[in-house]
Amino acid sequence: MSEAPEIDRDTQEWRRCFVALAPDAASRDALATIDVPPNARRVPYAQLHLTVAFIGAMSFGQGEMLSRRLAEHVPSIPPAQVTNIESWPGRAHPRLMVAVLAMSDAFTALDWRVRSLMGEVGLPLDARAFRPHVTLARFSRDAVGAPAARGGEALPPLQFESLVLYSSTLAKQGARYEALASVALG
């Protein structure tokens, strides 16, 4: 009987990775009540999240190091108010329908911490500025027209239960997310 080949944790990699906040069930329920246009595909309930940082590809070794470091100092994230429901990048040719959340000191600190940890384990930093939002629906590439932005003030403040390191796989029906590591929020 032959032995299984040894995996080199530094050369094997996960693709399309990101760090995100996972909302609690009550917050997911509130987000699921928002109507999405008929020309958009709703993000599945279980996959609703707030992306903190996009990573892209990373080795298994980097993922393990980042997971350990994320768990060392678990942040506290107070409830966050939805300020608006918008179509990004714009209404004329939308790609996403998002619930935009109010920026807070806690979000700023989390963004800084995650980016610092990514740098420490040798991961590239996303140049885009952090803008807290939860994607509610995705439009097809050829979509034209989206409803006007509307307020999200009627929603209760969103609460987050964990910080998660995800890997995503693209499929015809939409992206599928796999939690590689999860840390309960303090």
C-alpha cells in the first residue's frame, strides 16, 4: 500500500479568499425582508456577510497563520445601522445591490487590524478603501437600470456574531463560500 503524498502547505493554495463579518440570525432575517429587483439574483440567506478585506489566492500555510492571528484578539463590533440601500457601481449599469452600513470606530479598527495581519503573513493588501456593506443581490453583467437608492433606517441595527476567513468558488448559480476559519466575536 502506498502512502499519500505529503502536502506542501506553502505551495498549495486556496483561491478567492476574504475576511468577513457574519451577521447573526436576526440580522440575516432583517436583510432577507428587503425586496430585490426582478433582474437581480438574491444572495442566499446563509451567505450574507460584510467583507472586511479581499485577499485573493493564499497558500494553506498563510491561511493557517492568518486564522491563528485573527483568533488572538477577537474584536468587539457594536450593532451597526444600515444607512442606505444602493446599486453599485451605479443605477445605469448595476452589478450589486447593497445595504450600506454607517462607518464606525470599530469598523475602522477592524479594517486596520485585518490589513496589518495580512501584511504580517505576506498577503497583498487590497487597495480599495473599506466601505462597510452587505451585498443583497447581484445583477447580470448586461443588466441595465436599477431602482433608486432608498433608506435602510427602518431596519434594526445589524449585529455580527463571528469573523470568518472564507474561500469562494464561482459557479453558474453564483459564488459558493466555504468557511476556512471562524472566530466568535467578543
